[in-house]
Amino acid sequence: MKIAEIRTGEVRGHGWTCFVRITTDTGVTGTGECIHGGAGIQQIIGALGSLIIGEDPMNVDRLYEKMRRARVFDGALAGNFVTALTGIEIALWDLAGRATGLPVYALLGGKFRDSVRLYADCHAGGDDSPAANAAKAREVADMGFDALKFDLDDLQSPAKKDAFNHTVSRRELDAMVEKVAAVREALGPQIDLAMDLHGRYDASSGARIAQSLEPYDLMWLEEPVPPENVDAMREVKNATRTPICAGENLFLRWGFRDLLEKQAVDIIMPDLPKCCGLSEGKKIAAMAEVYYIPMAPHNVCGPLGTVASAHCCAAVPNFLVLEWHWLERPHWHDLVLADPPLIQNGAITLTDRPGLGVELNMEAAERYLKPGTRLFA
Ligand code: MG
């Protein structure tokens, strides 16, 4: 079996999400997804994919490393090169599963769990008041999710006087505490709750925020400081009882090396269809396991990227919870042919169907296609 073609299509989602389809000379195909690859993602996937035409698709790790090393001088250490690689890699895993009749988790070494727990990323909408966020939290918990995340930073807030300055103001801090208090009160003590700061604060501000939120027993506070400075992240982590989580803007094993060696976080959150892919994600999880650090992957993908992430989450011991970010985008469910629905009671239960175990709904993908582009053409 040899790789014959690699084609792409971008569909509306969290921004634009990119589907990748690989076909072989035997007719077996595999479909993957990646996200946050930027405007040129289809061109990069096309260029990387041309390096593996004619290759045996079963050598997934070798093909990934062949493409990566071929483009290191172009910047394939991080960013959209790696994101493009993940889309191809996930399509290769789907293809390998379909060719062998095995689910992807089995090819990754087997599963530790049948059900992959999700947390829902929540937004109250236009009204960002504590009461509106509390109502949203209750609504989402009633849908069956027992873990939720809200955004805590707000560049539009009148309390935020300067969008570029990294220091939290007194008024801003008070607004954050009010929001978290309202959401925690609405949820009660049994629901896990995370808050995201999107890397917008300096270390002392991050520590103040984390300390102020200690009474609300967060599952984690996410990216209190920007991702580049691991020592600043470690300062925040060591200053608070609130668990600190980071990693959605780090790439490959090497991106996580300092973060883990310095034990600068309590939890890592690689975005598998953006930062690494499934095989590399498993290796990052293994590095984290050395420090007893759990993995809670970031995920803003459509259904294929989410299910692909779930296969990796099933195959590592130190999985905590996986993000689901399309609460306000109901067409997530339309993009895949799945019966029963993929998400039930706040979790994805993996089946023993081959590959990722789900089929892209081509008709729905066409409906949400990026204007002026074609799907797998
Ligand atoms: Mg985040």
C-alpha cells in the first residue's frame, strides 16, 4: 500500500478548522483534522504531503519525522509547520486503523479507559456579568458536563486600562474574584472548574490572581503568564495552592522539556491537533508522567480532531480531562456521521470501529466550507 494523494479542506469552526484526507493506491483512505495553522495551512500541508507520496502509510512515526526534519530550516520546530504535520499524522493514524481493522487507540498501545471525560469551555455571551456566567455554568452542568472552563481575562473590560500592560489592576482582580465566586456558588462543590488567563499577566499578577482564587478550589488556573518564560510560570506555581496548567502554545517534546524538568506547572495541556499529533502527544504524556504531572489536552477542533485527541487520551495513564470548545457551534455534531451522538454525559466513549471510528459528513462539511475553496479537490 502506497500513499497516492493528500488533499485538504477548511471548514468554519473555532476560526477555520482544516480536514486532511489521504488516499492510497489500494483505495484505503484516512481523514484527519488540525487547527490554528493560520492562513496558509492548506499550502503547507500540500508541500509537506508531497514528501511522502509513494511511501507506505503504515510507518506513521517515520513519515512524520521525515517531513519534520525536511523542513526544520523553514521553521518546522513549532507553529503552523507542526500544526500541518499533526493534520497529516492524524489522517495517517485513521488510515492505518482502517487498513488493519483496528481502532487508533489499539495502534497507540491500547486503552486505559473506555470513556474520555470532557470539560466544556463556556462563555456567557454579550453579558459577562457574574450572574450571567453563573446561569451559563448551571445550564452547561445540567447538560451532563461535570467539568467546565471559563475565560477570566477580558481585554474589553473597563477595568483593563491598557491592553498591552501585563499587570492586573485592583478593579480587574475584584471583577475576576466576583465572577469565579458566582460560578462556584452556582455549581456547588462537586463540579470541576477551570479558569483561563490566556497568558496575559506578569508573574506577580499571576500569583496574586491565583492566590485570590484559592477559596474557590479551581481544577486549574490556565496560562497565568505568557508561554515563553518557564521560570515566570514556575514562580506563579510555587506561590499558590491553585493548580497551574499550561502548554497549548508549546510544540513537540522539546517545547515541553523545560516546563516539565522545572516542574513549572501542575498540569500540562498540549493541543494534540495543533502542537504535536497523537504519537508525539503520547511521548509528551510519558515525559509528564515522570513528574506525576497529568495531561489535560487543550482542544478547539471539530469532531475528527476531538475524537483523535480522545484516542490518545485513552492510551495514556496520566490523562485528566479533554476540552470541548464548540458549545456555541451546534454544527460540530453535523460534521460527523455518528450514531449514537459522540458526546454523552460529558464524555466520549470510544468504539472498536477501525481508525478514528467516525466518518466525516461530506455534505455538512461542504455547507460550512471556507468561501472560494473546495473540499478535498
Ligand atoms: Mg487557554
